Amino acid sequence: MDERLNGLKIPTHVAVILDGNGRWAKGKGLPRTMGHVQGAKNIEDMMYVFDELGVKYFTAYAFSTENWKRSEDEVNAIMVLLKNHLAAGFKKAAKNNVRIRMIGERTRLSKEIQKLIADLEEDTKNNTGLQFQLAVNYGSRDEIVRMMRDTAVKIKEGIILPEDINEKYISDNLDTKDIPDPDLMIRTSGEQRISNYLLWQIAYSELYFTPCYWPDFNKEELIKAIVEYNNRDRRYGNAK
Ligand code: FPP
């Protein structure tokens, strides 16, 4: 543990909007996809950093429902990267006691990626180290629509009554069921938007924006975010 964190509260759950891969690459005269290569690698490196600093849950926004609108070449490159990391680095994390889950709508992903994700989820379900969530084809509004449709069917079939719906029911039926709400939400690259990420879940989260591009986000940057988090006057949430 880093001594700068002595006496500080560590957020239980940190959600990250990893932004700036394209600009990182451009600044170095590289193609955009090289930014994604580096960004994907950094997700893996950061898993160990989150774990080392005592953060229990790390949720990374890798691909949004909006991201399909990018060029076919870019989408394909991201999907290849995703497949390769699921098959290699994430498997390694699985052996290091990391629990891996996916949030988002799965059926639009290739069968191969769906299977890699399902296998990782099954193989890591009893892991007790870092709880890592990868948001893929994720959009908060889409998540809420799926939950609402499922709820409507349950009501129609008499499985639940309208009065069974309350805040707990909703939390328990989103993709993030069993995962505490984020204490801290970080967005990299200087943009200050939420971009349809975890809208229900971040009701009480602290928001932290840094100009650092995601491929450069490292332990030092995470420590800065945690120090800033400790300077906030926080009234709700689940951090110890
Ligand atoms: C944001 O940068 C990045 C994305 C929307 C895609 C991120 C995808 C990966 C890192 C690959 C997925 C692989 C794994 C292992 C999960 P941007 O392209 O929006 O950057 P810009 O705003 O500077 O253009």
C-alpha cells in the first residue's frame, strides 16, 4: 500500500469512463487503433493497481451502445482487441483471484466473445480478489429498458405485483445486481459528461474528471483521484 494513502478512505467501487485513446494516439502520430491497443492493455495493468490500493470493485466502460456508430474498421479493431484480451490477459487475471463480469447487452456481440465472457464469469465466480466489471455494448438507458421489459413480463405473468417494485427491486434487476453502487466515478481525457454510464447507480457517487488520457492513467493518477475523493464532503454511499 502506498504511504500517501495512509489514513485515507479507499472507495469500495470505482467506475471509470476510459476516454482519450484516440487523442493519445494522435498526439504521438499513431493511428487511432494504437490508442485502443494501449488503452486495452492499461485496463489489465490497472486491475492490479486497483487491487493493490485496496479498491474492491472496478468497472470499466470499454464499449458503449453508441460506439457501434464508429467506423466499421474501428469497431472491428476494438472487437478483435476485446477477444484477444478476454482470451489472454483476462484469463491471467482470473488466475490471480480476480472475479470478472460483464455488464451490457450481450446478444449483439459475436458468439465467440459471448462464450469467452460466459466462461470467464463462470470460472471466476468464486474469486475473492478484485471484482472487475467490463461494460461492453453497455448503455444505461438500454439497461433500464431491458429491466422494464423483463418487469412488465413478470407482472403480466403474475410473478410480481406492481407494489413489489421499489428502489431495491430496480437495483437488484439491473446488470449491476450484487455490485454496490460506485463511490467514485472517474472520466479521463478532460471531457465532463456521463455518456449514459450507470445513471441509476451513480446517484450519490463523487465525480472526478482528469485531463489525463486513458492510456496514460496509472497508479499516480489513481492516487490523485483517491486523495481528491477524500477531500469531498461525502454524506452517502458505501465506502468505509
Ligand atoms: C475511448 O477513447 C475508448 C473507447 C470508446 C474504446 C475503448 C476500447 C478498448 C480499450 C478496447 C476494448 C478492449 C478491452 C480489453 C476491454 P476514444 O476513442 O473515445 O478517444 P478520443 O475521444 O480521444 O477519440
